[in-house]
Amino acid sequence: MSDALRLLASYEVDVQFPDVSGFEILEMLDIRSRIAACENDLNDEQRARLEAADDRLLRSAPAFFQSVAAIADLPEMRRRSRTPCSYWWWYLERLAEREPVQT
Amino acid sequence: MPFAEKFTAAACAILALRSRLRWKPGSELRHLLKRKSKEHLPPEATVVDYRSLIRRVLVGPENLVYYYPFREQDYYAVAGEPEGAQGARWLVMFRPDGILETVFPPTDVSDYVRQHCFLLLGRMREVMNE
């Protein structure tokens, strides 16, 4: 199994557990960043899986944010690690406030 | 609290956990389910297996003990490779009151603790004076 696929499988599980410790949410966000770094290695089917997992993260953003806010200050973390603004998953506090999109 | 007192607080919490592993209510089974879902533990693993792994991390003399402060709450973590974990390094994270926060093997423990600014207190044998 490639690194990209292993990371994707891990991320798919992570997005199902918004209410475990915020420390695991940080690991999930790290994993999503690693996927972004090797996203070109994913085929179409795997990209669709990634989109589905991202969608689940977005839908549960308030719960994920609640977990992570208990143990970390996301804006401070982004500043410290110079997180690219394209890494939208590190902006949970903003995603948690957005209106759900009707599709 | 001065930094030296963090050693004492960590040691007390580790002793408490060695005597009895305590989780927030309802949290142990949820964590076990996630560990199995992520294939960190085999599908047949039980709460007893999970507890055994945690205890093995909490006694390894060379395991590293970290401190993570956030606002008014302190957290401690022990990083180590328990026997039989097939090379995986696990993090056992807990509060000073001896309540487990989470137990999992990050993709890369060294990266994880560095990136998230955990402070190294020392090796288990140093922190516990054993």
C-alpha cells in the first residue's frame, strides 16, 4: 500500500470520530496535511474517497473544533507553523461557524 | 507552578495510573473502537489488551515523559514502544489527576511532539526516580 493510500485510509477513519481527544484531532489534521503533500499520487477513485472524507469533516466541523479547542489554540498553531492558507482543514474554528451548504 | 514541580505532578499521575487506569466516563470503549478501526490494535483486541498495552508504556524506564500546558490545564504524555507493539511508538496522554486523555500511536511520535510543542521532562526512570 502506498503512503498516500495508507494516509487516506487513516484519515477516513479519523473523520468518523469527532468526539475523541483533541490530541487525536491534531494528528488527523497533520495526516490531512500529509495527504495534501502527496495528493498527486491518488487516482480518481481515491480522490473521490478523499472528497467524501473531507465532506464528513466539514459536516462535523463544530464537533471537531470543540474537541481541539479544549487542548490547543488553532490560530496560534497556524501562526507558529506557518500553515499555508490553502490548508483549509486547519481553520476549524471558522468552518465550525459556517452555515451548512444545502446540496 | 515551577518546572521542577511538573516532575512531581507527572510522577504522581503516573503512579496513580499504574495502580488504576481511569478514563473519562464512557471514553475507554470509544477509544478502543477507534484503535481497532485504525488497525492500531487487532479486531479481536479487548479492553484488557488495551489496558495491558497502556501499562507497558507506563513502566518502560527509557520511555520519554512530556509536559503539555494549555491555558489552565496541564497534560502529560509518555512515549514508548511497548513490547509486542511491532515497532509502533505509542503516546499515553493524561491529566495530573490521573485521568487518561487518549492513548494512540501517532504516525511519527517525534514529529508530533515537536510540532505541537510538547516539553520534554526526561526519561521515565528520571521522572520516577526509579
